[in-house]
Amino acid sequence: MEMRGITTILALTGAVLTATAQVRITEAMVNPPGSPDAGREFIEIQSCRPNFPLQGYWLIGIDGEWFYNPGNIHWAIDLSNYSTGANGLLLVRDGTAVLLPEPAAETTVVTIQDAFTQAGMGNDSYTVALVRGFRGQVGDDIDTNDDGIIDNVLWDEAIHAFGWTDDEVALGEFDATYATQLNGVDIPPAMRRRADGSTWEPDVTIFFQNGSIIAADAGRASGAGDFGPFLTSTSNRAIIGTLPAQFNREITPGNLNPGDKPAIAGDVNCDRCVNDSDLLQVLFNFGGDDPASDVNGDGVVNDSDLLTVLFSFGQGC
């Protein structure tokens, strides 16, 4: 492969090759309407390419409440034995009862009883993170001096995260959220303030492919039972960016979020469109081991990866 020609092409087109996470959190319910929470919570993740193997990936929950020792690993789920589905989605559930609307047939559904502990995830100050190469265990402390700064890194790579503090800090207490240190987003108290000065904690957080985010309280849709369908609140909600026009407040575990596109083979840069940018990135990394450009995951960027991009060229655009 003549790389000098590729370099010239890159210079002429002004293409910028950046590493984009192939997997991210797309939706999570941490506090479903009613009680108990356990058995009705979920975390949904999405890959850019279909049937993406999750070897080495973990989901972890991190306490941020002063009373429970900020930085304490609350739960940890190894995703190594799973792959995302044909649509790029994987749904992690903590109970067997189906949440409505039912997950798409293409979605990989992983059910682990009490995955987020017997009581469910924390509803106070909390962080949920997707990491790669986790080498810790439940009960480990990533913030040994409780100052809100991670000083005990127990993973090789932080992929994505979200978190919040409950803004109910008593005298001498210090709550923490670690999401921004884990390549994610904090939902600050200032965005969750009611008119009376009190603060609500997010029941659900949804990430869209256009970059927007909504964190909100959740309630039952008309006629819904304990297992949904659920809707985001019209008042207790924080919005970052511009929500897709298709968004109708519905919480959709195991289904593509409104306005989002399914995974596409050959989508190297995760923009849901296989085009010149994907082709150039594979060519630029040809012969190397760049994970994003290694479309078939065999450890090397070669003809097979190039052919996948070419066969998928134009899809999603």
C-alpha cells in the first residue's frame, strides 16, 4: 500500500482523523416509577458497528454520597461474554420481567438478577460508567481521600459516563460525581432546581446521536403499569443541546432512541454514514492495529476491513 498517496489525499481534503469511541451509553433508568427499583432498572449501550464484541468492557456504578464513602464501587458488570445486536444495541437488565415498549428483536438483552445490587442503583449522588479493562472489584475505592478526584484508577480506558450530586449536603459532608473524569457528563444541581429551591435527581438519562442529552424524572404513560411504558417529565428535566424532533418523551429500553440510526458495518468514525471519511481512515491506518479502523476485529487493518467499508459505502448517508 502506497501511503505517500494517502497522505497527499488527506492533506488536500483537510480530513482530520480522530479516535471515536465505538461504544457508549445511550439510555439508563436508575429510578423507575413505583417500588421496588430492583428488577426494573436498565442500562442500554450502543456500538457504531453491528454485533460488536464487548471483550474487556465493564459497566460500573460508583457511589458519590458522603455517607457511603465517595468513590466506592457499588456494583460491576463484566460484558466480555456479550456482543451488541445487529442494530448495535445491548440492554442490561436486572430482572426478567419485560419493560415496555419491548426491546427490538435485533437488540442483545442481558439479564443478570440484581445486577445493580438487591436494592438497585443509588438514587442519591451517583456515577454510572462504561470502562475497558476494569481490574477492581465491588467495594474498592477510587477516591481514597474523598475529595471528588479519582486517585485510584482501576481501568485501562474510561469510555463514557453520566452522574449527578443530590445537592443535599449536610454540614461537613461532601458528595461527589466522577462522570466528567470518565469521559462523560455531570448533570449539575443548577440544571435540576425546582421553583421552590429544592433539587430533583434524575430517574432516567438519554443520550442521542446528535449529541443532545436529557436527564429527567420519569412517570407512567397513560394506563401503564409497573413495567411501563414510561415517559420523561415535562417539568423536572434537564436538556443539553437540541433534542431530535422525533423525541416524544417515551423511554425506550432496548430500542433506538428517536432520531437515532442503527449500527452500520464499515462505520469507522461513528457518524452512521459510510463515506470518504471512513475510507480514508482505514487507508491511513492500513497495516496497523488501530481498533476503530479494524472493522472485523482481527487485530490488523487490512484488505478485509477496506472491503467492508467499500461494500457498505453510502449506507446511512
